[in-house]
Amino acid sequence: MAVHYNQKATLVTNSMIDSVTTNAITTTANGDVGGSYQFRGTINASGCGSGTASFVSIRIKDTIPWTKMTCYFEMDGVASCWNFNESLGNMEGYNEALGDRIFRDTNAFSSNANFQKKLNACDNNNTNFFHSAFATGGAASVKSFWVTTRRTINGSLSGPYHKRECNDTARYILISNIFIF
């Protein structure tokens, strides 16, 4: 166990994963790497408003009680519409006043003073770190961040989630280092 936010945290392993659901993503890694669970996939859909979004939803078993999760996201490419952990992730909306945090980001939120720390967008605004017009280091630059969010307590399984539309294809998403507490 690790200590996170002054609470004991459990590193999620493959044995703790209930299910992984994808749409328009080719799974390239799904299991334990270096002692913890990791998902990696290639984005296949590029539609904008066509209803063909690329997404991955990971559900963690309720073998221990948990209300918060920290995980690492890494990706390349660009997208106008994107979502991390909200909606189908069964995690609460991002709210720093309630303890949510985005930290240790690269080519993401802190790389431009206009970018807002948020977990979803579908716009061409200058607050959207993932939009092609505002890509740092070019369209193929690697972006990454850690995030701590709260679980929606409704009896349903929760876990990391990522969705993107209005994007380029043949790009990747990596979700790793998942801690629950």
C-alpha cells in the first residue's frame, strides 16, 4: 500500500479489474506491467458528432471500499472533444474545492496560461489543451497528467475512462498507475 493524500491507497492490479469496454480502440496492452494494471490502446475513430467516438471504460471490482482514485493518463494526437473519468467513468465531475487534482502534467494544462484544468471539453476554445489549434509541440506531441477524482457512490462499479472525438487517428491512450483509496 502507498500513502496518498494522507490516506492509505491501494495500487490496482489486473486481478482487481472487473471489465474493460472499448469502442473504436484497438487494445495493445491490458494487464499487469511492473506490478500494476495498465491499459494501452490505439484510437481508430475520428468522427465529429457522428456518434462514433473512441472510448475506453475500465471498471474496478469492489473488493475494498474506495471513494477516490488517482491515475496517470498519457496520450498523443489531438481532439476537440474529450473526456477523462467523467460520464461513463462513473466518477464525479472535476471540482478542486472538493479535493480533485490534476498534477504533474506535460504538454497539457500548465503548458499554456489559457488552458483550464478540467476533465472534459468539446469546443474550439483557447482553454482546450487537446485541441489541434493549441497543440504544444505539434499535433503529435505526447501529453500526460496525473488526476485524483472522486467516485460517484451509486452502487455501480467505477474506474478510469477516456473518450475522444473530432480527433486524429492512429494515436494512443495509456492509463496506468491506478490507486484507489
